[in-house]
Amino acid sequence: MSDPIQPAPGAVAKGPGVKSTGADDPGRAFHCHDHGHCTTEALGRAEALAAARGLRMTPVRRRTLEILLEQHRAMGAYEVLDRLAEDGFGKQPPVAYRALEFLVEQGFAHRIRRLNAFAACAHPGEAHRPVFLICTGCNAIAEAPGARVSEALKLAARDVDFAIDRASVEAVGLCPACQSAAPEIRA
Amino acid sequence: MSDPIQPAPGAVAKGPGVKSTGADDPGRAFHCHDHGHCTTEALGRAEALAAARGLRMTPVRRRTLEILLEQHRAMGAYEVLDRLAEDGFGKQPPVAYRALEFLVEQGFAHRIRRLNAFAACAHPGEAHRPVFLICTGCNAIAEAPGARVSEALKLAARDVDFAIDRASVEAVGLCPACQSAAPEIRA
DNA sequence: CTTGACATGTTATCTTATTACATACGATAT
DNA sequence: ATATCGTATGTAATAAGATAACATGTCAAG
């Protein structure tokens, strides 16, 4: 049960200009932050919400969320499955898919369609329409506030009389740290 | 070589309030329109653009685009592959994937991540950042102008210093016609 | 303690996508 | 006209992602 520590691997900037940020920073996945706290809080919130909704946060489900929370990146269902199997849970795809489905339904995790993968939600419980920012440099994923995007989307749909049920907005590019790093490579 | 006719199957509204629309209507996929013209034009533009770019619009590529153009909906790679095989082209996945990749790269088709599928571009050649509207009722797909959404997205990214490379905006819901049809079913 | 709803586990299968390698085609330069 | 090189096509094999169907286990209400 490796409980990975502070600077989450692959999600933490080391370069210059990196500032430590608090839990409410939208782009915190891209910066140094107290990841232990970040994890604990998300887990706690999920537990509380599940309880409040009369749902069961079972061992597989909790562990699945823990696994996703370890890093600020998306994981494929099979990657999650392997981890679960290591921990003594079932070894077959539905085990992972069901837990992930539950987490997504409850808003504790998100599905990143572009990557066919899943990522822990950074703001469980808060109604939000996140825009996903996917860094191709370090694979980190951040959720940016998507209220405005969502609004623009709604308008665009209304112009053609389309009734939106749900939407996904995913952008790939470079996080601040990888922008600093990449040019050296390209040059 | 079935050259599918006017009202594209699955893409054309039959209900009340349906108006015939011109080729420049953003949501035309959801309405009655001259699909033959719509197809011919897109194909012609693609040909011209390929030529202008010094690229080869080979038989598989052209046929692949034709297949996508038949209907205003997304098709899976294997569905396209089957059609290609019928026409005497190769029967293995790379045949379809390569042609589709070419079309997407050249902006003649789009990849709809949410559906793991592909759809012909409604505006080849015109620089545009489409928002995809996917109707769950009839599977039609329309491209709405995404300039504003794109702008909002850019701002959201800038707030966290993220450099967007490309983005996908996909909304699922009901097209005008299916909105009229659905309530009867639900009731 | 039984029952019913829900959760977990397994098998099997399906769909989507890629890697690797062989063959054919087409434009260019001899 | 033909050698050549880059590009396109074809095939086989397999990886990666996802679901259906069914059996078993668990927990809490009655």
C-alpha cells in the first residue's frame, strides 16, 4: 500500500517560477502543493458525500479512488485494475469498470474521453463543469473552471435548437512547467 | 456504388416545424437539406485542397470520405472498414485507420472522441473550431460554430498558464426533431 | 433468521486501435 | 525507358479498452 508522498510523481513542477499553491487553486495539479492533504481531503469528502447519499463506499471503491488520487493524471481502467488486483481485489475488467463507473456517477472521478482514462475529481461535491487540461509533457491533468466555456457552449447550442444533456471539454497542451522545459528540447 | 439520396437516413427530421436549410446553416445536419449537393461540395473541396497541398487523394481515401459523407453521423473505423472491404479495398483495420487519419489530418473529417468514431467535416478548408453536437435520438452530428467557446477556453487556460495545443468540445443531447419526438415516449 | 437489494467475482466475448513487416505505386532524375 | 526513393497499400498478429451474462457473497430491513 504505497502511500505516495508530497510531490506527486509526474505532477509536480521543479523548474523556476514554481509557486506553492493552496487547495483551491484551479491549476494546482500543475504546481507544487500539499498532495497528501489534497488526497485526504478529496477522499474524506467523497466518503461524506456517499454517506449523505445513502451509498456504500466499499473497499474496492475507496481503494480505486485512492489509486486515482495518488497522481494528478488519468489512468486507464486496466492500469487501475492491475493495482486493485495487487491489493487482493478481483482481476477481471468489470471490477475496475464498476468501481470507476460508481466514482464517475457520484462525481468523485471524471472520465477523460480523449485518453480513454479516468482521473480523480479535484472538487468532489462542488457542482462544476470542468474543462480538462491535459499536459502532453508530464501527463498531468488539471481541471479549470468551465463556467464561461459552458455558457458559450449553451449559447452555441441554442442557436441551432440543440438541447445539451452533457458535454465534455478537453484541451491538450503544455502545463507551465513543461512549457519551460520543452523549448530546450525542440531547439 | 449506392449514392445515397436526398434525405440522409437518420439525419433528417420528419416532424413538424422542420424547415429546409441551405448549405451554410450551421445545424443543417439536423434539418432537411440538399444532401447530394452537400456531399458533392465537400468532396470537391477536399479534392481541391488535397491537390493544392500536393497530397494524393487516392481511391481509398476518397471512398472513405464518401462513406463518411453519406450520413451526418459518426461511423466507427470498423464500420468504415467493412464498407471499404465491400468495395474491394483491404480488409484489415489499418486500411481504414490510415485513410481516416489522413482525412482528419487534412481537416476533411473529424474524430469524435466520445464515440470513438469519425464524421465527415461539414466545412473542409474553412478554419474552424467546431463544437460537436451529438444527438442521442437519431445519432446525427452537427458542427456548431465554436469561436466563442474556443475563446472562453483560451481564457480559462491562460488563467492557469496552460498552453493549449488542441481541444475537443463535444456535447450530447437532442436535436430539434428528436426533442419533439422524445417527450411522447417519456410520457 | 430470512429475504431482497445491492455488490463482487469470474468467464467469455466484443470493439477499438496499433505494431511490424511485405508489396505496390508514382514522381523524379538519370 | 528505367532505376530509385518516398509514399501508399495490404496483411498478420496482437494490444488495449469495454461489456454481457451469470454465479456468489454481503448487508441491512423486516
